[in-house]
Amino acid sequence: MFGKRDEFGNAPKPTPPVAPAADQPVAPPQPNVQPQAMGGAAIRTAMEQTQNIGAAAPHIPELKVQATAPPPAPVASDKTPEYYATKKTVFDTLIETIDMSQLAEMDNETTRAEIADVVNEILIIQGGIMSIAEQEELLEDICNDVLGYGPLEPLLARDDIADIMVNGADKCYIEVDGKMELTNIKFQDNEQLMNICQRIVSQVGRRVDESSPICDARLMDGSRVNVIAPPLAIDGPTLTIRKFKKDKLTLANLVNFGSISPEGSTILEIIGRSRCNVLISGGTGSGKTTLLNCMTQFVDADERVITCEDTAELQLQQDHVVRLETRPPNLEGEGEITMRDLIKNCLRMRPERIIVGEVRGPEAFDLLQAMNTGHDGSMGTLHANSPREAISRMESMITMGYSLPSITIKEMIAGAIDIIVQASRLRDGSRRITHITEVIGMEGDVVVLQDLFTYNFDGEDANGNIIGRHESTGIVKPHFWEKARYYNEHEKLAEALTKSAALEDNFA
Ligand SMILES: Nc1ncnc2c1ncn2[C@@H]1O[C@H](COP(=O)(O)OP(=O)(O)OP(=O)(O)O)[C@@H](O)[C@H]1O
Ligand SMILES: [Mg+2]
């Protein structure tokens, strides 16, 4: 049997690793358990030791394991303390019985089949009474613990979830359709949750424990992960996952969701094509990264794009893309690579466009400089609740790192940024693009903004859903007209703006 040591105590020959299917995530490393070298006798002893858990072995039907992993249940059922006790015994025996070091070399299906065999034997020796359904549930749970992310697996398999938020072992929330829901997913205890957090972050070479309790990471599928552990998180390890959407949202999807009107989407497309410098502003989870991704779809295939992110989330479709990611300091406090370092380095990499996942600090200065020095079409996102606030956030971020006069910073901003797109998550959970705003220049010491396109609220329907309209403000020849004309997009732009103008307001 694979993974078990033979009766002479030799580790089995490794099976050649099977390349995972393209859509199958790579098997994560094994849990934090030390494999023990055991001979066949020891395997038997370990198994026999479990006999004291049950009385005489009743008939336990053999588990049938499907070649592919069974589809996960939408949410885990409530489990009893006895279930967890049995699972722990079976799990511990399994860990002692099989050679965990071999698991990393196996593909998931083979490993699952092997684990099923061993679990089946252990259950027979233990002799507890379990229905087939319970055994299958136990096997699924154990496989998830050994191969994946334990109780999180069913949630990770769903593509309709935007966020998974685990607040200690007993509480796990998800966000679906813009609404927060409490699930009945529970972890055995905080230790199991912490092991899973550790497993997740170790895949990207990071660690999380009491001495370094905050960690950003990402799953193999690209989902963004944040872990904050005790003692900072008072009620147990807290894990937040921004799920990666398998089917990337496009502007056409956003139009279907009503996040933007077809004309608004055309305007965004033209902004992307005409190499305007764009700032995407919005609150947490308002859809900034999604929008940035959508706008990069209009970057020409022959442009060299460099992306800089804290946790790589963007999925640009072009061939000529270089992806860069920051690095936190190591335990000795050394080796940190900041966003500023990345943007500065990027300037030496002959970029045509620089895309910054999220501007949080003094790197705002470097991005503006890049925008001001010929890297037209650069883009970034930033947390702010309105285009006006985006400007002042940018200013205060630069003030954090440089002692420049306010007017100089404002002039820099006005000179660099062409467009601010505002994304919002409304109180009904929906996401809307509420402003497409131009940065026109300076008047005195004020940066002048001009809304081109806004979302105007009308009220709400009987179900509490917000109703409103996307309208252009009536400006048909915006400030970036010349850029659009240079890329031969000006007529399309005028048409989209005219078509979406609120008639009674503008032509009365
Ligand atoms: N217009 C939209 N309609 C429906 N869902 C959306 C829309 N835009 C984004 N989403 C979903 O909302 C979630 C959050 O989106 P996104 O990651 O783009 O937000 P964000 O503003 O970048 O968040 P953060 O501030 O955490 O970085 C994702 O699951 C995404 O798929
Ligand atoms: Mg984001």
C-alpha cells in the first residue's frame, strides 16, 4: 500500500509524481506532524492500540472511494463531540501508520484512495458503529485535513463566495451576493485552525505564530489571505480569505449586474485604451481590484505592463506582463521589499504601464512620478469614499514620506492623474460604480475635479434593493478628449456620453 512502510520497515518506492490537472490546485504540504518510521509490526501495534476504543468489531462496510474527490457539501453538518473524538483517534493513528513524507509526491486521487484504505482498516480494528454516510463524512474530513484546508474545503470549492471570515474555531462567516452569512462550519479547536493557517501561509514561504502573529499570503488558486493570531486576536486565530473568482469578472459582467450602464462601460473601455492615468477609489470590498482587472483588459497586447502588489491578485490576460510582489521582513526584521522599492525598480524595467494593486503609503509619490514621466496609462487603487477624498488621501499618503509643501503635492496629483473611478458597495450589498471623474487641474490651491458620469439614487424597491440610474453629467467633450482622439476613440466617447446624458437636466 502506498505510503505505508513495508514489513521490513523500508519506505515504499516513491510513485512518480503525477502532474495535477490544469484546473486542479497543487496539493498543499502535509500538516505539521512528524512522520515516524515504523515497521509492519509497528503498524499493526498502532492499529491494535486503537482497539480499546470500541468493543468487538462489528461489520463495517468497506468505504468506496471515488477516483475523483466527491463534490463537497455546501456547508458542514453539525458534528458531535463523539464524532470529533473518533476523528482524532483515527487521524492520530493514520498519521502514525502512513509515511507522510511520501504524500507530497502523490497526486490527490491516489493519496485519497490510500488514506481511505488505511482509515477503513482503522475503523474495522476500532470497531465503532458508524453508518456508511458517517464513514464517508469522516473520510472526507480526514482527507481535507491531510491534503487540504480542513473544514474550509467545502467553502473554498464554492465560486459564489466572495469572502470567508473565520473568527476563531467556532465562528465562520461568508459573504455571498454582497450579504454576510454565518455558516455552521466549525473547527475542532483553535489548534486545528492555527495548523490550517500555518499550512496556508507556509505555501508562500511565510509563517504565522505567536512571535509573528500577522501574515498576508495567498492560496494556490490566487485567493488573498490574511491571518492574525493570538495574542493579537483575542478570541482565537482569525483568518480572512478574499476568494479568487475562477471566472474572472469582465466589464460585460458588471453591466449585467447593473454595476455600470453599457455607456458607462464604453467610457471605461475608452479610458483604458486611451492610456489615461487612472485611480480607482473605493471602500473595503467595493470592487476596486475587480474594476482594475476589468480596465486592464483594454491594454494593447504589445504594451509592456508591470504590476506591483502586496499580494498578487490581478489576472491580466496580456502576454507581456511582469508581476511583482512585495515581501515582508523576516523574523530578524530584515529583507523587507516595500511597494516603493518595487515601483522604483519597475522604472528600470522599461515599463509602458505600471499597475499598482493598492496604494497605501508613500509609494503614492513614486506612482505619481511614474505617471508624470511618460508611463501613461498607469493605474492604481486606493481606499477612499469619494473622488474628492481620494485626492486628499493621496496627499496625506505622500505627506507621510516627504515633507513637501501641500501645493506641490497637489500640483503633482493634478498633473499626473486623469481619471478617478469610484466604486461603492451599497447598503443592499450590491456594488456600483458611482463616479467617473476627471482631474482637470488646479485653481488656486484646489485640485479641480469634474464628474463625467455618476450614479444617481432614486430610492429602493419593496425588497430593499437600491434603484438608481447611471447618467453622464452632460459634458460631451471631456478633458481627456485629445487623448481619446489620439487613439481614435473620440467619436465613440462623444456618443456614449451623449446617449447617457440625463435629458431633462442638460437640454432643458
Ligand atoms: N460589480 C460587482 N458586482 C458583484 N460582485 C462584485 C463586483 N465587483 C466585485 N465583486 C466581488 O466583490 C468581491 C470584492 O471585490 P474586490 O476584491 O474587487 O474588492 P476590493 O475593493 O479590491 O476589496 P479590498 O478593499 O479588500 O481590496 C469579490 O468577490 C468580487 O468578485
Ligand atoms: Mg482589492
